[in-house]
Amino acid sequence: MTRAFVMSPSSWATWVALRQSLEYSGRTPENPRPLEVRVNKAQLIETVKNTHGNDLTAEEAVEAVLDVIVRELAMRRRVSVTGFGALDSVRVNRHKARNPQTGETVWVPATQRVRFRPGQNLIDLVAKKKKLPRTGSAIKKAPKGSITKAATES
């Protein structure tokens, strides 16, 4: 004999809300840890186009920003975006490591790596300590005059 599972209307509403929030996050009971959802360059350009202009200017804007970031990091300069975070080129010294297949100790040569340090605003938004604005920019703009002051001081 099969027993039917009966839910009260309030339990059903709770279950539906939970299911919708899990679907929004990409998680399901069958797959509690979904594959990472990544935003690629084309999707970034599409988002900029939809919010701020036409296809050509959006592509040029994204290309220009990424080009500046890459060039500055290649010259070992820090790239800092107010409210978002900072990218640094950091030196990693030569060090010992272990080959997991053979167990042999090997020397890893010194190299440069990119390090990202998130800004406090980004940390708070990701941790849901702050609400993400429905419209407008999630990244707060720099205070007036702070950009020109920083440029004249250096």
C-alpha cells in the first residue's frame, strides 16, 4: 500500500519559495553544488550594451577597460577600482613543491602572479550585508575630487 505525502497550504508555499530560490541560485536537491556560472567577455559586452549604449561602443568600452588592466598589471602596477577592488602583480619566490604522482620534491621557479583584493563594498554585497540595488550601479562612485587629488599627489 502506498502512502501519500500531504502538505498543508503554508508548508506548500514555503516549499515552493524554497524551490524557486534554489532554482535561482542554480542549486537543486539533485545537484546541491552546481557548476560555476561564469560571465564571459561576450556576455559582459552584451550587458554593457543593454544598459548603456549600442553594440560598438559597449564592445569598445569593455575592450578598453580590459586592455588598460592587462597593460598596467604587465608593467607591475596596481589597478584599483573604487568600491570593487584592487588587482596587483605580486612576486612568488622560488619554493619546494611535491609531485603528487611520484612524491618527488621539485623546485618551482619564481614567477609573477595576479592577486585580487576585493573592496569592502564588494565584500558586503556578496556576503549580503548590503542589499544589491535594483537599478543603477552596484559600485559606488569615487567622491568628487578624489580622482583629481590622487592624480596631482603622485
